[in-house]
Amino acid sequence: MGVKFNPFTSKLDIVDSPSGEFSDIELALGTQTAPSLSFTGDPNTGIYSPGADQLAISTGGTGRLFVDASGYVGVGQASPSTYFHINGGTVNNVAIFESTDAGAGIILKDSTGSSTLQTNGAVLQFGVDEDNAVANSAITFRTDNGERLRLTSDGKLGLGTGSPGSFGFFAVRGSAALGGSYGNVSAHFSDGATTSLFIKHAAGELGYFTDGAVAQTFYTSSTERARIDSSGRLLVGTASSPSAGQGQYSRIVVQGYIGNDTSAGYFSLARGEAATSITSGETIGVINFTDNAGNTFAQIIADADAAAGSGDYPGRLVFSTTADGESSPTERMRIASNGSVATFCSNATDGIWASSAATAGTARNLFIGSYGGSNVYSGTISYRVYTNGNVVNTNDSYGPLVSDIKYKENIVDAGSQWDDFKAIKFRKFNFKPETGFDTFTQLGVIAQEVELVSPGLVVETPDVDENGNDLGTTTKTVKSSVLTKKALIALQEAMERIENLEAEVAALKGS
């Protein structure tokens, strides 16, 4: 060995003499904490060996970088537990990677990772793209099948996508097929026990579901506003699922209103424009009753009953049903803005049927009519139909709807009703108990007997049940108003005959 000085290359060269070739040398550093090889004037900074097959670098008399016999490197860690072990102590920033290029990056990969980091090997990649080029300080996480997570320089996080900025600040794309009823799941949250929340996607749709008997709750201002319970009910304004009556079967429960969850429930259907733009007949809201394909069986519609405006909201309710054999609903009842009620039914069908559980009598009414009212159940009663069928009114007036001559033609004198009315048999009777009618003795006629004298006075109608089904029998009724008119005509004839007899008697007395 030899030492030579070359002013043009280095200050000290150790060469293999006499050939002048460079050669290996041994440098004994010793086993100590103070540097064995240090800088002039700075003995606390240099290189030393803290033990056999170990090398360390110190600054200010403290070891900073350590390499042990296994090749483990420790930064601030004298006994590294892995190939690269950093101990930052109480320092906030354990490691900083800085570059004078467009960004800084670090790549951690196993021995099977390829040069492009796209196939084989698990990879953790910070600040570089898949081709190892600087990528605007993005942080990416990769596995052997490609990039899995990216945090971009503008703070957007993408899971399953390298371009989260186009989807929002947090973007999840792709799916993991869990099998069974779970299907494709984009996100999975679990309490680690029995309950999980999944964010599931399919073609064109997104859903949230749980695999435990728990509810999904929705909060605003730290207060629960709605929930979907374990049975699938949507609860608004309450966290308690109904358990009694028909309410327990409801899919949607709305309790209370804004400001008071324990008061009356409010549910609104709103037209998407102001009242000043709503004209007569425009629909405000619709409730449809359909099958699972949307075919309408019945419908309730709220329409504007006239042109609306500020402080002027005229509305009507229209109730419609779809007839047997038809495919669309027909209006059956309308409640106008002034309270008028109109109904319509198909032919061969009963109109309004008023039924009462009360017994026959005058204590309860089937119909009541009043005038001068200001709201429901008000005004002066002028017309009643009792449960026993009696009809009473304030003026004891019963007449045809139209009597004015201007509505009539072909006017001639009525023929004699003497024989017809004389042949009518008036009977005393009482109704059978099983009919439900009053059983006191009454005076009247028998339809079948009247039919033998004057068939036009008898009407025969088929018997039907409450659903309109024909029972195969008929019931006969007598047109009492016509029978009364026959009696009046016969009375006129009797009066004329009496007057004639009186004149004859007077003549006989005078002779």
C-alpha cells in the first residue's frame, strides 16, 4: 500500500503500490459512542461503530443514523426493527420528502413489483403516478392489481378512481361482489358485531341497506328527523314504529309537524308554482291507488275551482273510481269550493245509500236539510228523513219538481178513475219482524193486488246485496203519489155525482 497526493484529483488517495491501482483498506473505528472519524474542530460529529457489525453517524454527540448487522437502518432509532425504522420522538414531522421538481414522492414496493408498479407486488405510492413520474403531490395507494386510493393535490379523495375531482371531494367507484343478497357493494360500515350498513350500487341505481334488524336514521341539527325501521317503514317525526290497529301496517308514518312532533300530522302535496299563476281547473295534487304497474283503480284529485291569486285559493276535491271492465277512472263525487256536493254513478246502480245502525223510529235521521247555515251542522232544519222512513218538512208541502205549464204539452183532462180507485183494496197489516221495519198496524195497499187493477201503478225492481249483486228475487212497490191522484180524481167524480143527486132531490122536493 502507498499514499500519494494528486493536486488535480483528490487530497488523499490510497493505492496499491507499486502499480498505483486503488485498493481496499481497513479503517478501525472502534466500538464507542464518540465519533472515531470526525471533522477537524468538531469531534462530536462523525462516524463510529456502536457494536459489532454496526455503523452509526452522530451529530452534536448524539447518534442519528444507525445500520445494524442485519442491514436494518434506523433514523433516530439505535435498534431498528425493520429495514427502515424512523423514530421521530416528539418531533411533529417524522419525515419530509422535498424535490426541486414539480412534486415529491416516495414508493414502497415488494421485490416482485415491476418498474411501472402496475402488476405483481403490493405497492404504497406517495406523490408519483403509476409510471414513477411526479404527479402534483398526489398520494396514491396501490396493490398488485393497480391503484386503489388517491388523494389529489387539491384535497379530493378517490377510492377506485384516479380522477376524483370529476365526481366530488370524495368519490367511490367500482364494486365488490359480496355474494348472497348483498350483491355489488361500494362501501361497507360495520359495528364489528352483527350489524352492517352497505352502500350498494347496480346499473343506474344506488341503495343503502343493513344486514341487521336495525333502523337507518337521518339527522339534521343533531336531531333525528326520519328513519327507516327494520320492517321497512318510513317514519317522519317519530322514532317509534306503530304497533296497533291498521297503523302498524303503514309503509309511511308522518307524526306531528315542523315545530311540534307530538301534535297533528301534516302531509302536503304542492303544485310547483305560485297561486297567482294557477288558473281554474289546474290540478294541485293527486293521490292515485294503483297496482304494482301503476294502473289506477281509484283517485283523489285537488283542483283549482276557479282562478287563484294572492289570498284567494279556491279548491275542489274530485273522487274517481274505475268501473268494472274499464281501464281509467271516472269522476264519481265532487266537493266544490262552495261546499256543493255532486255525485255520479253508472246506470243500473244505486246512487247514495244512507245507512244507520239506529233502530227504526224518529230519534235518528237518514237525511237532514237546513237553510241559513254558516258551516256544517248549522242552520234551520227544514227537511228530515227518519230511520223509519217518515219524511217531514216545515210546510207539509210535497209536490212535483216542475208544475209550470211552460214545461208541459199534450195537456188533456184525465179520464175517469172511479172504477180503478173503487177496485183498489185498502188493507190493515203489519210488517214481519224479520224485515226490521216497524211492526205496528198500518193502513195501506198490497202491490200484487193493486197490480191486478192498475198495473201501471206497480214498479218491480231486482233485489241486490250491498255490493250491487243480483240476488235473483224482486220487490214490488206502488206509486203512492199516482194512487193519491187517482183518489183525488175519483173524489171529484164523487163530488159531481153528489151535486147532481142533491139537485135531483131538491127538484123532487119542490114538486
